[in-house]
Amino acid sequence: MQIPLLTKKEAKKAINAQNIGPNKVNGLCGSKKSTAFLGHIQTKLSFDLGKTTHFAEVKEKCLVFGNYKILLSNLEKLKEDTIYAVVENKLLSVELFSQETNLYYKLWPTTDWPTIMLSSVPMHRFKTSTPKASAGLMVRELFPIEGVMLDTCAGLGYTSILLANEAGCKKVIVFEKDKNVLEIAKYNPFSEELFTNKKIELKNESVFDGIKKIPNQSIAGILHDPPTTSFAPELYSQDFYEQLYRVLKPGALLFHYCPNPGKTKGKEFWHTIIKKLKKTGFVNIEYKEKSSGITAQKKK
């Protein structure tokens, strides 16, 4: 069972319900948001970041749902930029620090699906777009999805899940070398299928090494959404691009996510990537501004 999660947004709903009070809420009977019942208040909240909603009770200055009971005074202390897991009536932020990687990992709320922060660096777009929307845009660049797909870096698993849910997809091979990222993903309701979907083959190893075990011309499409070059420079190397080319079937597509942080300074990093892809042998290479990446095709 998924561990209940709370955000500041949901906490405010419970606090506001308490502030209204049973007497005032009595006049709202039939409301989909809150009702008064036997002297206490019921309010609809989500404990899985918006996937579903359930009635919870606000009584005796506590939020009560299932076997959980949380003081409203503790809810008032929640931060806007944090997701909290409810463990034994305690609110624990979904974050960790790894001495092995020297990185700080945090599940970060957005307007739809959460992102993950690696030492304050977000792994998804959430200001100019959203994690859900950007994942959908990237996957659509590879349409039609048919056969075995390669997703080079799992992260929270959004693109792997969307690929696997396409009817023509037979399997998604996806790599994630950082066990800490996968540990954070286990708390995310929108990452659940990364671990449960039978069409997804998740490998806890570096794709830089793991791709060498994939047979020639066995992949029908590749989605390459690597971390920034500071985290994984090898995934932008000529050697790695040659491996991507090797495993692709003739005529198959590669989508290479490539953010453009230097655009305002007159430096556009995707030009460098395009040069490398051309050198590798890819054709029909095009930068797609909407999905913030490059599509390229293996010669037929």
C-alpha cells in the first residue's frame, strides 16, 4: 500500500475546515468539499498528490484519516516546496542525503506530477512547463511507438510509463544507476508503474555500461533524457552516441532531450549535440523547440 503523502496545499484545506467550524459548515451539507457530521468536520483531501481524494475528519484539533491522526498545529508547519510522508502519525519529508554520491535528493511538488531535486537541480521542467506535459511531449516525438523501446535514464519513470502504456510498445528497457533516485521514486504515486508494469524492464545500472549488452539493431526507438552534463558527461560523449546508433533498428528514431539554458546568452548547446549526432551517422536531425530536444533518425 502506498504511504500517505501530504503537501502544504492539502494541509491548508484541513486547517481551513477547522477554522470554518461545525456550526458554519452545517449550512454546507451536500458540499463535495466538506460537511459537518455529529459535531466534527469531514473534508475531502488527497493523500497521493492528487491521484485520488478521500474524506478525512477534522476533530479535536487533529486531522484523522484511516488509522492516522495528525495535529493541525503540525500541519501549519509544512513547507510549500516539500512533500511529506505520513509515518506513524509523523510527517517526514521525502528527501535524503547520500554520502556515497554527496548529493541531496528531494521529491518536489509541482502543479501536476512531482519532480526530483538533486542538490537543488530539478530533473524536470516545472516553470515553463510541467513534468507531466514535458514527458508527454518527449514521448510523442517518437510516435508511432512500436516494438522494444529504450529509455536511457529512468529518473521518476514518467517517460518509461508513458511509453509502456502505448499499445504498440512491446517492452521498455530503462536504466537508472542511482539507487537513491529509485528510493525516492518509490514514494511517488505517479512512479508506481515503473516498478509494477510488466512491460517495463528496469535496470539499476549506468546506461553507459548497460547499453553495451543490448544486441545490434534491436531497439525500435530511443528516448534519451540525461541529467545535465555536470552529472553525467559520459552520456553526451561521441562513444555513447555511437552505442545509441548501434542498437537502433534502421530507420528508427532517437529523441535527445536538450534544454537550452544558454539561449539568452547566445549559446545554444543543442548545436554541439547535433554535430555529434551527424558525425555518428544520424540523418534527418531537427531541433524541436516545443519538446526542448532533438529528433534524429538512423539511416534505413
